[in-house]
Amino acid sequence: MPKVRSVFLSDIHLGTRACQADRLLDFLREYPAEQTYLIGDIIDFWAMSRSIHWSPAQNTVVQKLLRRARHGDRVVFIPGNHDEALRDYCGIVFGDVEVVDELIHETADGRRFLLIHGDVFDQVTRHHRWVAVLGDKAYDLLVRLNLLLSWGRRKLGLSGYWSLAGYAKRKVKTALNFIFDFEDSAIHHARERGLDGVICGHIHWATIREIDGLSYVNCGDWVDSCTAIVEHFDGRLELVAWGMRSMVPALSAPVVLHAEV
């Protein structure tokens, strides 16, 4: 497949059982890009402090991203809260991979987007870290339960991947957005800086939509939804949901669905 101009990925959570590394590898093979932006929580140091699960596929993900950088494609890593230890190295280049705290990306059609993980817009993460850590442990429990459910689905001959954690998240998304106003905070920040929008991650909820005249774009994750944002050479942004048979949340922008074979 021809290259796209840019690929935006977030919340891969390498080092955990939840990471859908095999699906991510398939996506990366299908979408070579001139620019690859890794927008936080790529490595889950929080989870790895409890236990480490590093599969061969996860190792291959790292190798493939490094190979992109070695071959001259731009690869930028913006740390998130789960890999915040790497924020100490912002401004440094490792193996041709740039590490930055945030970045202004200009699309091919001239729009300027703030690239940032997004935990700065999350009031829980910023001011109530113990709640965030507790939530992370609860999420880890849901992931472990999901492994049992996946085993059961395979035994029953049910195809596709279904996420218990994703289902629970969809049920509470409206309440969480109302309480913490994550998306509105992100757009407000972009407006204050005179930008056209923001591309972020953090909340594991992929979308492309307009909010008060600006573009709010979230990459989603490679735990539940297996989603990414791609930029075409005309500047058009598109949300890709990879390897999922079930429908992703309703969006105001086109979505490319790829089912497993």
C-alpha cells in the first residue's frame, strides 16, 4: 500500500498482556508513513512495576518503529503519564527517534495541531493521582477477566475481539466527560494557543470531530479499540479501526474498518 503522510498512535501499553501488538504490527505493515507520531503511553511503566509481560510481537513493534526511523522516516515520541519517566529525556534523540513533550504538527492543507498525550487535561491524573492509580489497577483486573472471556469466545467459535474494558468504558463515557470535561479542556487549550485543533490520546476513546470550530482528534488505543489516525497527502485526517468486527463508537468523520481474516 502507498505511504500516507502521517500516522498518529497512542496508548499502545507495551509491557502488558492487554497490548494488542499483533494487530498493531498488521496495521504498521499496511500503513507506511513519512511521519509516525507516538502520542504517549507507548510503554506502560505503571503496569510493569507490578508485573511485566513482553511478548515477541511487542518486541517486533519496537524494532519496526526503530526501523522506520533508521530508514529516514520521521518518528516522534511524546511521553504520556504511564511512561512519564521518559519526560526527563525530552529534547533528546534516541536511535533517530525524537523525544519531545509536545509538538505542533502542520497538516498538508495548512492546519496546525497540537500533539500532546492529554493527561494534562485530566483532572484526576493531575490532582488525584491515587484515584488514577486505583483506576489503573481496576482496569488491569478487567483486562485479566477479558482473557478468560476471549478464551470462552474461542471455544464457542465466536470470531473477532470483544473487550470487557471497552464495553465498561462506553457505558460510563458520558458521565466521565461531564465530570472532567476532557475534550473541552483540550479544545480550550488549543484555542488559547491559536491552533486549529489538538491530536491526543489518554482516554482510550478514538474520535475525529469539530468542537466550537476547532478539531478534536483522539487516537484511541491498542488495548480495546485498536485505532489510529492517519493523515493523507491532501491533509485529510482519517480514523482507522483495525482488526475489529464490532462497530466502533459513532463518529462525525469517516472511519475505515478492517476486519480480521
